[in-house]
Amino acid sequence: MGLHIVCAQVTRAFLDFARGQGNDLVTPAPEYGFPGLKPGDRWCVCAATWRQAYQAGRRPPVVLKATPRRRSR
């Protein structure tokens, strides 16, 4: 759910934060074609999740060239 428009290079701190929020991005889910993420991988995350991680001091770096400047409608 949400707008997955922030391309981020995920960190261990962010992955731990997301898991603590109930969003396990580490465990593969082959039934959905999801390989699971490890630190250093790039992934488009929900803007709201990135903001929460930022506020908690756990934000991953944004890959600006892969993140749209404006959200499409």
C-alpha cells in the first residue's frame, strides 16, 4: 500500500526498522518474485515509510536519479 516512489539504497538500519514496523523486506517471497533485500540493494520504498524511517533516524540514502521528481497522477 502507498506510493512506492522513493528509490533507496537500503541499509541494515532501515531493514531492521522496516521489519520492526511489520514490513519484512529481508525474507524472500518467491511466490511474489521477491528475492529479499540485503544492505546495499536498491528498492523503491513507500514515501511514508521512508519518512517514518527518517524521523526515527533510520532512513536509507535516496537514489535521486532513480526517484521521480513529481508523482504521476
